[in-house]
Amino acid sequence: MKKYNVGVMGATGAVGQEMIKVLGERNFPIGELRCLASERSEGKVISTPFGDVTVQKTCETAFDGLDIVLGASENDIAEAMAPYIKKSGAVFVDNSSAFRLEPDVPLVVPEINGEDALKHNGIISNPNCSTIITLVAINAINKLSKITGLYASTYQATSGAGVAGIGEMYDQSEAILKARAAGGSGNSYGADINPDKFTYQIAYNLIPQIGGFKDNLYTSEEMKLQNEGRKIMHLPEMNVSCTCVRVPVERSHAISVNVITEDVLDVEDVKKAIAEAPGAKLYDDPDNNLYPMPLITSNQDIVYVGRIRKDLVNEKGINLFCCGDQVRKGAATNAVQIAELLVNADK
């Protein structure tokens, strides 16, 4: 089997580390694994499924000899390094939002529009995490009848803000429990809460804002489901009304979705289609209290879909609830799956 030299940019971060793990789990045909990160991580040795790898500094010459670069860095780094990745001849599979809406850059969820990945000009974008999870859940419905609109509310885990976001939730929780045990009072029992990754205290709280507010009063995160969803599903007129909420959950995003279609659909037909959809698992048994939850969908790659029912306001509406691991299918695994499409096309 042909081997491929793969670089992971942002290799010391949560998503970068997960990319390396997923490459090993899926037996990706690695020749060389090159771990790239900031200057402060240069020289660090990372244990990987392919052996110990010494971290190299991300710079203009770091990509020579690579076939594929998986990006797990912020937008500014992705934008700065993209020309050098393309110049090296490698294909850049980027997890940042820097290129997602560029017309000549494919935006890919392999279970939905994998063929788009092969139309690249050196860059392929990985979609937003909640977009990936939502679209994997509803793509089967679109095959039954064209989707015209979505109403969605996301419940996004602290993992969306990286390892530091998870740590902030647990640190705040511990401080509040100690303050409460000591007889403190008030919303935080007098604990010293210093939000950093989030605008407000996240422990024991919900924050109905992810991203900055736009002129239409929706946040940047909320607009991603419409803008990215249109491109991925080839539905340029699909409208989405979304509210994104940060919740005190460690890992795995949840989304409540009301799907509006051109035709009236039967719930049983919808369930059957979702049960057969790639990447999705029908997990819907109200009689036995079975429905998707973050606890059962973390640390794996399948999007669980349940609570499927007719909408009571719009006869063309189907309501559902889905959950998926933000770090894996919402980021790392989807990127590796895109790389697999490139490998398969090269056979």
C-alpha cells in the first residue's frame, strides 16, 4: 500500500492530538507523521500510534515533502501558512473557518458531499462542529424531500473552547462547591469566579452566546449552520434560524432541530431513512427512555438521532434531537475522513 507523509498543524492542541489518535485508529497509511506547533512546543516529544515524534515549529518551510496537512490551528495561522502548504504540493485539510465559504474551496462532510473533496485547488475545509453533527443527522431527510428551512438550538459542550474551556468549567465547579460547603451565599456562594474562555461563569450556568453578534443579532456561530449548510448540502436557498448555547458539559454537542421540507413526510419513513444513513444511528425509543445524550455519544464518531416526531405547528416539519462528539466527528475524525477520500482517489 502506498504511504503518505502527513503533517498535523496544531499537533499539541486538543483537536490536533485527536487527529493523530484517529489516524492511528483508522490505520491511515502513514509514511512520515510530522507534528507541527508553535515555537514554544518546538522540540517536545509526542507519543503517537506511529512512534515518538519530535514537534517542529510551524513555519514556511515546514511542509516540504508532505502529501497532506491536517490543520488544527486558528484562522490567522491557517491563512498565513496556506500559501506555503500549497507551494509544497501538499493538500491542506483545514479545520479553521478561514476558507469555508471561499467559492473555490470545497467544504466537506464525507457522508454527504464527499465527491466535492476531489474538486479542490489545494485546500479543503472542515466544517463547523455543530454544522457537521446537525447535517449528518438530517441528510437522510433531505433525500426524502428537499429541506427548505431549519429551526435549531444547539447545546454546545465546553470542549468547543478547547482543553482550557473544559478546565475552566471544572475549576469553577470545584470553587463553587467549596464555597457552598463553607456556608457561602449568592449565585456562586461567594466563590472567586474569573471567567476567561467564556464570557460568564459556565459552571451551573448556560450562556446563550457563542461568537460575536452580527448586524442581524445572530452570532457568528449561529450563522454557520445556514451558510455552511447551504454549501455542503447544495441547498443555496435553505434558511436557518439558530440559537447557539454554551452548556456545562465536558464533551459532545447536542442540537434540537425542526426540519421543514417541501413535502409532508411520515415519521416512520424518516426513522427508517435515518437508521440507514451513513454516520448516523437511530436512537429513538420513548417507551424505554432512549434518546441521544452527550454522555453516550462522547469518544466515538457516530451521530445519534432521536426524539423524532411531527411538528405541531407546521405540517411539513419534523422535529428531532441529535448528539455527536465535537472533538471527533465534529472536527478530527471528519478531517481524517476527508484525507481518506484523497487516498482512495489516488488508488
